Amino acid sequence: MDRAPAHILVPVDGSDDALDAVELAGVMARALGADLTLMHVVDESVAGGAALANLDEALRQARVDELARPVLDAAWARLGALRGELVAGELVVPGDSPQDEIRKAVVERGIELLVMSHTHHAPLTELFFGSTSRALLERAPCPILLVP
């Protein structure tokens, strides 16, 4: 990459670590003149599983948006006054694999930098479930900045 990224994506999961990543990405986006998109993947299995899948598309998306709203509101609040200085948007998608949905969004939206938190899990949890940040690092479609 021979220039500053023009579009930054920040996946958020509601954790304090993710909010730290939002804040850093906001400062970077302002300094670079980049667009900023916040993304939340709503786990369908937690959000109603089969019942959610059986809804028509408009009702399904409305339910997914409702579940994502508190997470995204917290992220926007973390940006504070900085939000007014940014070209910013949000993306809410249902899915059972956050890393796949994030990869897809990066490619489809021309994201040039992914800024995300890395939450440390217990070794056994990491062994069985892995982590979203680790999975993305292994097959990253763009540069990634991990915020500890």
C-alpha cells in the first residue's frame, strides 16, 4: 500500500476492548481523512436460530438491527464529538461466523484497513473456538491493526 487507507472498518462486539479499537480508528480516520464503518455481526444462533431464519427478510433484518443497536450505540458514544468530524456509517449483518462476514464486508466494500480488538481467551476456549482476530490474521484480505 503506497498511500493512506481511504476506508477503515471496525468490527464491534460490545466489549471494552472493541470500544478502544473504535476510539483509535476514529482518531486515525480523522487524521487520514478516511471513511469509517462500524460493523456488528449478530450471531443467529444466539439471536433466535431457526426462528430467525424462518422470518421474511425484512422482519429478519429488523430483528438483527434491534439486537445490534445497543452495541453500535455504545460504539458511536465512544467516538463522542469526533463522530461529527467523520464520514461514518454502520453495517449490521446476521451470521454464525464473524470472521467470514468481516472478510466478505472487506472485499465487498473496498475496505483498506481493519482495526479491531484482540480479546484474550482462556487457552481451552481458544483451542476449541479460536478467535476472530486470529482467523482474520491468517487470511486477511487487507492490513489489520490489532488493539490489545
